[in-house]
Amino acid sequence: MPFQPVSVDFLLSSPHHSRPFAADARFVADGRPKPVVVFVHGFKGFKDWGHFNVLAEWFARQGFVFVKLNLSHNGLVVGGTGDLEDLEAFGRNNFSLELDDIGVLLDALFAPGQTALPAAEMDLSDLALLGHSRGGGLVLLKTAEDPRVKAVVTWAAISDVNPGWPEPLMQQWQQQGVFHVENSRTGQQLPLYFQIVEDYHQNRLRLDIRHGLRRKLKGRPLLVLHGDQDETVPLARAHQLKEWQPAAELVVLPGVTHNFGGAHPWQQEQLPTEAQQAAEVTVEFLRRAFSIKN
């Protein structure tokens, strides 16, 4: 009987804030070092959203260690409901915090004994980041600043952390200090404090995806994957990323939407068909990037 994937849960703490945040890893415990894929969720997302656990199991069966984390200010609470509940933390989130959280996870993977992941199961010389939506933008930025990342994959990624806030909104937002966006899934009014704009202006170069792609990702494999029916992040964003880094592989999946067929909660044991397509393209890319034979 073939080995079955196992799951390891662990907590992370950051020197940049006081909020603990959770991560987990799926892998087949066969004692052989395997390439590591770190998955980063998007806006309003979390590591156990929808089909993400099924996705982790699938990657593990393909011979990877698949790690995912809750970004510290995504609204979840360690030991809480498992859904968005700390709206104050959500409102205090910003892109710099998220990049630092990914860095904390990477540091933990490279530090023996920090994650309860057996070192013998990981080949950290083959480390990839995979991000969805806003997480796609984050993994591009993190790859640009961390040479430990050897390959990067985006699913339906943003191409700019500044969505083009209109000036009337900016004026009202600055005056009131907060504006709210609706979580269409739950009906919650999610606060966004003006500090996210201030963080953006204070860290413009670090948060410049275009600069990172043009100057710092050369030579590292990049897959840009997008659905042509994406209703949230236009397909044009993928073409922008390809323009800024011509060596990137661009794959457009016909008929595929922003969440790759997923929804929360996800009750099935199989991946959505659209997510299965994306996962297969991603694994093929990573095997080529890491020179792994099937």
C-alpha cells in the first residue's frame, strides 16, 4: 500500500507584531527529501478556505511538501471559529505585514526544529512559492527579496498592490480613518484602516511588483496562470506580468474563474475541475523548474 499523506500543524510568531498565526504542511512521510511549495492565500482568504486542504493533499501525493499559512492579520484567530472573526485585526493588515509573515514562515522552515517538519522530508534547495489573487502579488514580491525562493507560481494574481483607489475615496478614507468592504460570502462589513495606504507609500519600492519582476526575478522560473473568465482580477493583469518579465511562462485556462471552481465550505474529496487543471499545470512547471523526473 502506498504511503498516505500526513499533516503537521504548527504555530508561528513574528518579531514584527504580537499575533501568533497558524500554518500546516502535507507530505508523504517516506524519508526522502522533497521539493517544498509554500501556498499564500488572497484577500478575505485563509489557509483552510474551500478546497485548499484537498489541494494540499493532492500536491503531497505528487511528491511535494505543501505548506500553507494564515497570514497573521487575515481575521482568523488561533483556536477560534476557523473563519473571519477578528475584524479589528483584518482592518490593521497591510502588505508589509504579509510579506514579513511569509518571511517568518520561510525562516522557520530553514531553522531545524521550528516547525515539527522532519528535515529529512524537505529539499529546501527546491523551494517554490505559490500564491492566489492578492497572494499571487505577495509571492512575486517575496521572491524578489528572498533568494531562497527558487521558483514562483501565481494563480489569478494581482499586478499592483494599489488597486487604483479613486481620489474622492482617498479623501473620505483619510478623514474618517476607515472604510468598509463587504464579504459577499458572509455579509460582514470588513474594515480597512487608512494605515494600509500609509504603509504603501512608506514602502513603495518594496511593494512595487513591476520593479521586482524587471530587476530581481531574472533567472528564476515564473509561471503566471490565469483563467479567461476571471471575474475579480482581469486577465489583462496576467499579460502585464508577462510583459514585465518576458521569460515568465503564461498559461491562460479557458473557462476558468477567479476561485478555480472552489467555494467555501468545500465538501467534496476531489478538487474542482478548474483547480485540478491549474494544479496539473503547476506541477508540470515545477518538475521542469527543479529538473524532477516523473
